[in-house]
Amino acid sequence: MKHTYIVTGMTCNGCKASVENALNTVAEVENVSVNLENAEATIKMSEHITIETLQKALSYKYQISENKKNVFKTTSNFNVEDEKSDLKQLFPLFLIFGYIIISAILLNNNPWDTNGFMLDFMGLFYIVFSFFKLLDLKGFPESFKMYDPVAKVVPVYGRVYPFIELALGVFFLMRIQISIALIITLIILGMTTIGVTKTLLDKKSIQCACLGTALKLPMTKATFIENSIMIIMAVIMLLKIYN
């Protein structure tokens, strides 16, 4: 019999090989085939193996779960549990976003400056998010190219992307070349948002690289929303500059 599972936490071909090798050590497993892009593992087994047994064979870095496409849910309880799980995984992202918003408000509160708030928000966003990406410069490009269309075609783009974010953060916070920084923001986040949208529409279960690989975040609508907020702010600021 064959079963297909979702495996999260894989960012490169090395991860793919590790997962295949680990699952192949489980008794009753006859063959394992991992699709890195779709974050799926197809396992041929002589008899049914529980998820718990498969998880024990894997490193803590990887999480294996039932493929939702193949599981018929008879009650809404499963959906509630999945939603809670996603919210728990996304908690670090919400927490960081909260800190950035509060910091930007405090910097522009007395007197209130809307333009300053947006510039500081975008600057802090880039600085914080680039920090997490720089923690793993080797793993981030592999994870990033799984959904960013430019990184897929030009691998070096994934390597320099954290430094682009860092530079943009400095530009916004120091009020240097704001117009150029806004245009670059529209380009790079616009391209990334296209990839995120395609991933969500295809219902692929992959890791989001917005906070690098240090934090294991699933690709969800939250990623689309955070990019959209930055894009909207950039458009508003450009309209104010050129009107």
C-alpha cells in the first residue's frame, strides 16, 4: 500500500535525503519518495504505520502529518484543531509584527506623524526580518526559492536578498533615498507576493522563509497579508511624494 504525507521543515536537497533515509529505516517501509517542492513524502509500506512511528524516525526538525487531500473529515473538529495549530505556529510572526507596530507608533506619537510611522514601520520591518534571514545564510536561499519566482531562476538573488532588506531598512530609518527604496520595495515584494499567492492557490504545504529558517513558519495567508501591507504603504508614500 502507498500513502502520501506532508513533511514540513525541509529546505534543501540535503533535507530531502535525510527524510528519505530516516523513513526508510522504519520497519514495514518498502520505499520512500520525497517531493521537496510540494513538501510531500510518498511511502510504500507492507502494512499500515502510524504517524507517531514515522515521526519518531525523523529528526525534530521535520514534522510529518496526514495529507489533507487524502483525509475525509467527518466533523468540523479537525478544522478547528488545524486552525489552532496554524495560529500557534504563527505566534512568533504576530509577536514580531506587534513589536514593530508599537515601536513605530512610539517613535511618531508626539506629535503624530503618519508619514514617519509608515517609514519607520517599513524600516523596522526590513531590519528585523533581515536579521532572522541572516542567521542562516545557507539555508534561507533554498527555502526562499521554493516560492519566490526570481530566486527560482536566479539562485544568487536568494543569497543577496537579506542584504537588500537590510539596506532598505537603513534607508527608511535614516530617510535616505526614500523614493528609490519605495520603488525597490514594490518590485521585490511584488514578485514575492506573486509566488506566495501561487503557493496558496495551489494549496502547497511549504515553509515560509519570511523569518528565515530559524523559525518554522508555515506558508499561510498571513504571509500574503504582511507583504500586502508593505506594498500598500509603499504605494501611498510614492503617491504623496509625486503628487
